[in-house]
Amino acid sequence: MKLDDHIMLWNHASVKIMDFRYTRLEAGERLSPYRLPANAFLYVIDGSAHVQLDQSQHPMKRYHVLHGGRSAYLSIIAAEPFTYYLVLYKAVLMLPASHQLAQLHHMNRPFQYEYSFNPLYPLPLLETLEKLHTAWMRPDPINLLHARTLLYQFVHELLWQMQRQGIAPARPDLMAQMLRYMHENYRDPITLETISELFDCSVSYLTKLFKKQMNESPIRLLTKIRMRKAADLLAHTEASLQETAELVGYPDAHTLGRSFKKYYGMPPSEYKTSYRQNSLIPKSPVFCTKIAIVPPYTQCYSLNDYEYHYHSMRSGGFSVSKIHRPYSMVATLLLCMTLLLSACSGAANTGASQPGTSSSPTVQSSNQPSAEPSPASSSTAATKAYTDSKGTVTIPASPERIVDLTGSAIGNLLKLDLKPVAALAEALVNPYHEGKLDGIVDIGDGTNMEAILNLDPDLIIVYDFLEESEYEKLAQIAPVVRLKYGAANPSDLLTEFGKITGREQIAQAWIAEWNAKIAEVKPKITKVVGDKTVSILQPYAKGIYAWGNKGGRGGEIIYGDLGLKAPAIIQKALIDGAEFGSSLSLEQLPEYAGDYIFTSNWGWDDGNPDVVYGSSLWKGLPAVKQNQVYFINAEGSYYNDPISLEAQLQFIVESFLGTEA
């Protein structure tokens, strides 16, 4: 792009400063590859370093200037003590723009361009940046306006010196940037809109670029990356199918299994078994042409809609490896013997019946347990028909040996005074359940069929994303209830567990008690909070998560039961909308932050929360300045079963009122 065209576009640009950073690196210290969240100017104040921007190498010394576009990767290794300014900004064309300007901007993406040089007159640039830094550190409106005008002065001086020195900006390798982004972020929810917005281009331009340079659509390429990562995990790790799904960017095992089978021509469990038996597994010639980059997300630990990530990362999914034939034969033999004994018992009872007596019924209506049989009339256990997400299943009227393979819903059983005989390892880490889990067998990831069979369960509870073939294996061991993955709120989920276990009265009693407790504290909290907003934010390795009313973290209580007000962007996307959580950059923090903030580290990665909590943006938030930030329990925040809700309500009440609920 010609420099004159670049200058012309700057003449019609509206600029917003996203952040201004002053940083010092000691000799040998390095800044690990960092994806720029906005367009950036880097100005060296003192020292020298080796700087890399994407694939470009830049030895930089005092007064050197570097510009990089949003989403470029910046890394620095200091050769000696190295001090620099980093100005992050966003620039757009002011409207209305002429067709010529709009076309020039669309085809060139000028603010993404790279350039690096030593200015002939460095001091005017340095002085302007020093003034800009002073204004930025006083974040009131008049100083922020001053900072913005100073950025224009800096750009004017910089472009004038580039013109004098004959420096021309260079187009970055956009495809290389996008491919790197996909390979490093395939775990995250990525859409065409996400990529196009991130790299400042239209969806149509993005699609054409991939077709031209890669002969693939972005969707196909992302799917290839995810499928190959999933295959590698299945082949070389013991991760469950749910864990694998979460590690490659899918919300649940069901969605991954469907995509995997379309890509490789076989379900994940068969792939895993075949690979470990050293079978050759060719890539499937069948390729899905219309697969969503981001499948719909649902709620993991209630029957309500829930997250693409976060407590689904600790919840109900599991993959079940193939049952070895001996176990399958044993289960079948046991089933046949049971039917034979039942038939004999029924015949004996019929022969022994006396006039005026009748044998007890064994199957009742969908939600009514059968009458308790008398020892004299029948030896068959009472059963009932229950309608789950897949149809009607006959289950014990009062199950006593439940294997819970939901992962996150175990608290519902505990609140109904029922301990399952076994549960997934993921279900046994909630700190709010401490002291209530003694005697429950840790079944790991739920793939050991022999262990489940040896527990002699009378009922198994799972979520309905389980593959049909795996369900059939479990059904040979005991009746299986498949709960709908994402269909109701916490109270409704408890009600369903009450119906399943024959303990509806206990469930309804808890719901009534809960509603009474909410009715007692809601007016008091409303009086304190008033019309102010409340946010739920959690730092993680790549940014910050904001949560609404469907993702745990107390959201069901804060926005649902208590009806407190959320910032407008959270209300629209995460409460009124289908999404449960939103990933945002540090620069977006002020937009999501409420007058009150509930927060903790996300906890499921190696991210350092101090990157957020120690930043000037965080420290400048009104909620932080007014000590209206409350740190929730990081581990327990993910759950929304009755026991967890009680603990979360206690904390919320203490935070707002200073007293116990």
C-alpha cells in the first residue's frame, strides 16, 4: 500500500485508545508470544531487544518504532534492560465514507499494516507519548479526550517522518495469522464472525481468502484441526469423551461424537479401540460440508441451557469403551436368570393365591410408585414407568443402589437423602459437599463397565448425549435414565430427581423452603443494591469470562431469584440471549463490569488472575474503588445443585448485607 493512501485513510479515521502500557524488561527477560488485542504502536524508550512480530524479526534499540495490527503475535527478548511504551488503539473510518475510501479500506485493512524504523527526529515522538501517558493515567473524561488528541499528534508526526524517510507500510500475512489463531485457539468457540471481527475483515472476504489460498473453507479447516486433535487425544490419553470434547472446542461428548463419526467414519469409542489394537484407521472420505463451527451450548448441571465451557468442563460427560465380550455375556446371563426366576416366582404366587387375594402389580403409571408388595403376595420389587428424554423406561419405585454418571447433578441426590453407590470423579470435588460423600465409590470417568457391573446397581442416571451403542451396554447392567442435557432450572431438576427416586415430597419441601428464604432476603438486598448493576466475572488464561443466569457462579440466584440488574451487554447476550457465558478481553472489562462484582479465578487452566486483578483497568473500576468486589469460592461456584445454591446464597447475602441468610 502506498504511504499516501495510508495517510489519506488516517485523515478519515476515528481513533479510540484501548490501553497504554509502560513496561520494563530486565536483561534476558522475555515477553512470551502475545496476541495483540488491538492495533499497536511500540516505542523503545531505552535499551535493546530482539522483537518478533508474527514472522518478522526486528532488532530494536532506543527510539525505534514498531507498528503491528490487531491479532498479530508480539514477542520480545531483552538483550539489556529494555523499556518501552505500548499504545493499543482501535481505528475505524468515519461515516459517511466515500465509496473510493471504503473500497480502499476494505481491500487493504490499513491499520493492520506493519512497519518498523528508526525516526530521524525521535524526541518529538517521545515527548508526545510522555504527555499521552500522563493523560491516560488520569482516567477522567477530559484527560482521556486529551490523550486521544495526543495520539493523533503522534500519528501525524510519525507519518510525516515516514514520508521524509521513504518508509512504506507492509501488508501482514493475514492467512498465516488466521491459521496460527485457529491452531492455538481451537478449544475456544470460534465462528466466522469471530474471525472476521478479530482480523478486521468481512465474512465474505474471509471465505474467499481461505478458498483462494487454502482451497478450503474456514469451517472445514477448523473442523480438520479439531478432529485431528481429538483423534490424538483418544489414541494417546485416557481422557473421557466429554473431556476430549471440551479440550477440542465442543460443548459435549454427543456433539463431538457426531462430528467425529462424519469425519472418520466411525464413533470415537471404536476409533480408540481400533487404534489400541493397532488397526489401520484411514481418514474417512466422507466430509461434512455443513457443520456448525460452534454447536449450540447447553447447561450441564441442570436441565437448563448452559455453557459451551465452563461447568460443562467439570460435568456429566463420559465416554464408555467397548465392553469385553465376557462382561456382555455375564450381563446377558444375569438378565436371563432374573427373568426365569421372576417367571417361576410368579407361577408359585399364582398357585398359592387364595380366594379374596391378588398378587401385587409390578408396573405403575409414569410418576406414581407402585404399592409396597407384601412378603406373602410377591417377591418382585415394585417398579414404575418414568419418561425420560428418550422415552419410557421401567425403573425401581424406590431405587437404592444408584450409579450417578451425570458428573454434576449428584447434589440433587444428596439433598434427597440419597447417596449413590458410585459417581464420576468429577462429581466428588465440590467443596460444598464435603462430609456428605463418604462411602461413595469413585468410578473415575465412567468407562469401566466391569466396575459398574460389580456394584450391582438398580438404576443408572446419565445425560442424553451418550451414544446409543454405549447406552445399550449400560442398559444390560441396570435400567438407565437419560436426563435431557439442558432443559430446565435447578428447581425443576430437583423435581425430576424426586420423581425418579420416589422422593418428590422431599424435593417440593426444599423448593418451598428455598422460595421462602428468597422472599425473606430479596427485599433487603434490593433495598441495598437498588437500580445498580451486578456482574459475575472470572479471569482465565486468555481473558475474562462474564456469566449470566445460566452458568452457575451464583447467576441463577443473582439474576434469577433476586432479580438484580445486570449491565446492558450481559442482559442482552447472557440473560435474554441463549449464551450462558462470554469470553472478553481485558480491554472490554469496563463494558461488562457492574457496580458490584462477584469474581474468582476460573481455575481450570494455568492462567494468572493477577494479570486482570493487577491491571490498571481493573483497579480503575468503580466497584473496585468502592470495595464492592466479592470473591466467590472458585471450585464451588461451578455447581447449582441445592446444596451448592444454599452455600452461594449465604455468601451473596453476607456480601450485600453483612449478615447470614
